[in-house]
Amino acid sequence: MLSKKKQTVNPGKFKSKIEGINYGLLDSLVGYSIRRGQISFYDDFFKAVNEPSITPLRFSTLVIIGANPGLRQVQISDLFGVARPGATSLIDYWEKKGCVERRVGDKDRRSYGIYLTKKGSEDLENLQNIVKAHEDHMTRNLSNSERETLMDLLKKIYSEA
């Protein structure tokens, strides 16, 4: 497991706005709107995946490993901005599920590369289909152009961070 903390999203309990509550300055803050959007996405992600132990970070880890066979644990740590023990937990989770394996590197025998197993490839394909449907559901009110604009604007924010 990643941590003993309770997850911050309680699927089905999130309300984007509650009648009668004055949100004051919060309604004008970009960061607050991004966070509310993130909570909405996480809520729907957990409903769509229907497996509480598969978090967006764990899913992202499997995608990255699948797209980058042989990636090292330290690279996963750097990529997601998690401490090395956190990266170990991410990999351990998928290893216990039989989806990834550690192999001694071809070039550097001191380090291990992370690879998908056959089961991992199958599970990843299934999860990606579920998450794509979830994305389509969450962006159903956006045109293709609006979706692209939103992605471009968010990239401008996080690429400068």
C-alpha cells in the first residue's frame, strides 16, 4: 500500500457546490477551481475503475512502465515527485498483482529495470479503456476544441511550476 492515510476522495460523496454556502474568494481562485475539478475527476475515476486500491497515481505508474520498458525506480520517483520509498511502494503494488517485474539492467547490472508482465499488459489495456471512457464521460460537456484548449492552458500552468 502507498500509505496508511485515508484517501481524500470518498466516491459518490463529493458535491461541487452546496446550496447556501458562500465560497467567497475561493470562487475566483484558479487553484481552487483546479482542485475542485481534480476532486470531481478522482471521484469519477474511483467509480469507473471500481477497485479502491487502484489510485490515479498507481494507474499512471502502470502506464509509464508500459510505455517505457526498463525504466528504473529512481526515474519513477523523479517523474511523479515521490520519495524513493514511495516509488518502491508503487512498484511493489503492481508486482504483487503480477503486473510488473524487476529485472537486472542490461547496461548497468547494479540497477533494476521495471517491465510489464503479460498479465500487466492485459490489465493495462483494460484499465486504459476504462480510464478513456471515464475521461470521455468527464469531458462530455466540452467540445474537442475546448478540451484541447483546457489541456493547453493546464500545461502552461504546470510546465512553469
